[in-house]
Amino acid sequence: TEETVDFAGSEIQVAEQTEGEQTIVTDVTLVVEQVMPCVVSIFSTYVVEDSFFGYYDYEAEGGGSGIIIAENESELLIVTNNHVVEDSTEMTVQFIDDSVAEARVKGTDSDMDLAVIAVDMDDLDPSTKKQIRVAVLGDSDALKVGEPAIAIGNALGYGQSVTTGVISAVNRSYTDEDGPLYGTNIDDYDPDEVKYLIQTDAAINPGNSGGAL
């Protein structure tokens, strides 16, 4: 039942009580069991140019995460961040069963920091195919501030891990040139330079890039 309280002569409606299960995130195992098979670890090799001791190139390794979003007759398609695979010369994907397969870039959008990579279906063992899943993507326009958030990704390159938090804000304005738009009129920026992001307090570490939220 709704309650009211008399405050300075005005009746102010009191918020209704909510069930404890709706407000406290204590057990996310069911969600993780469904989503973890959709998430992969990505390891890439790329060439670094160094001029500190003269001009020379050397190979370095990087890591990130990805989400299985589709499959066709010949390929498994995975979405990740563009900066995870950008300039990579070799790339491998590790699945939930720890099996590894070579991957290649299918397409990128550097402005949106998105990339799609592909793994040949013939490179996957039948047992791996049984364990992985294609993700069902959510609708970011339907997000509400305060909803629980679960981040899954290859944190620090150690393999898949899980952190939890809430949706702290939606449509946070950001530009690569000057960082977040603290106290700045967004109309002063080129619309193509502004990104609108989901903010969460779930712990995000290097290697989580491209992972599932």
C-alpha cells in the first residue's frame, strides 16, 4: 500500500518497498552459466616500433575479450573492440573449454572501436562446439540506472573472470580528444567526435576490453 507523509503542509508520496531479491545482487551464477560460454579470450601479436635506442621493430603480445555473436556454415563470428585486434599480425581465440583456434579480422570500425573476427568452424573440435554458445544481445536503450551489471572478460590476461556492480549512468558523453566532457557544452563538439557510453562500477581491468557487460 502507498503511504504519505505530511511535510511542510504538502503530502509527499513515500516510495514503495521492494523485495530484497530485486535490490541485492548476491548470486549471479545462473547468468554466468548462460553467458560465460559466449565469451572468449583473445590473444594477439603485433609489431611495435621503438626509437629509444635507434629505430627498430619488435613483436609484442596483447590480450582482450570477445563475444560470440553468430555462426554461419563456415565461420564463428566474434565481436570485440577494435583496439584489441588493431595492427595484429597473429591472433588466437581461447574458448570456455580452454581450446584455442586461430582467428582473423573480418571487419572494423575504428570510430566506434568495434571489430568482428572470425574462426573457421572446421578448426573447432565437436566437444568445443557443444560447450560454446551464441550470445543473445540486450537492448542498451532499455537500460535503467541502478540495474545490476555483470562484467565477464579476460581480466589482466589470466582468463575469464566475473565482477558485479550496477549501471551507474547511461549516455555518458565522451570524446577521445579531451576525455569526458566535464562541464563542457556538448554543442561545442563535432557530433561525430562524441561517444555515448554506459557507465558501471563493476570492476573493469586491462583485458576486459571487448567482453560482455
